[in-house]
Amino acid sequence: MAEEAGTTAVRAQILVSGRVQGVGYRAFAARAASRHALHGGVRNLDDGRVELDVEGTRAAVDALVHELKTGPPAARVTKIETEWKPATGRFSQFSIWY
């Protein structure tokens, strides 16, 4: 358990709901993920949500989720769903996916 919270890599698929498109949310999320040394990406979904697929330490992902709850000034986050999975190691950086 302590390993998972510390240095073992994990993967999280995160769905963010609310007013999160057209407000700079993807750029905000990408900067936050990079600050926490996370790899993966972020994209808009057709249903108005934003999806992140991130890998890194559990502590770093938890810190990112905390920041995502606020978002940029024009955003209004109403819900965040996180699904935890084993890390794949397939990402080498954090990107905005279009």
C-alpha cells in the first residue's frame, strides 16, 4: 500500500464534467499535469466533458485531481470521476489531444 501511494506508477482515467470546454481547461490541465511530472493526455469529449488519461505516482495523480476540481477561472467543475488502472508506460510526455 505504501508503495502505491509513493513511487509505483499508476494510471488514472479522469472525466471532468461542468463548464469545461471553451474555457481553456485542456491547457490548464496540461500545465498542471506537467508540473506534477505526469504523462498522458487530455481531450474534449463530444458530450461536453473533458477526459484525461494520466500515468505517474498516485500522489501526483491525487494532486492533479485536486487542481482539476477548480480549473481555470472561467470553468465551473461539477463532477470528477476517476477510474484507477495499472500503468502501461506508453506515454513519454503530457499532450493535448485534438
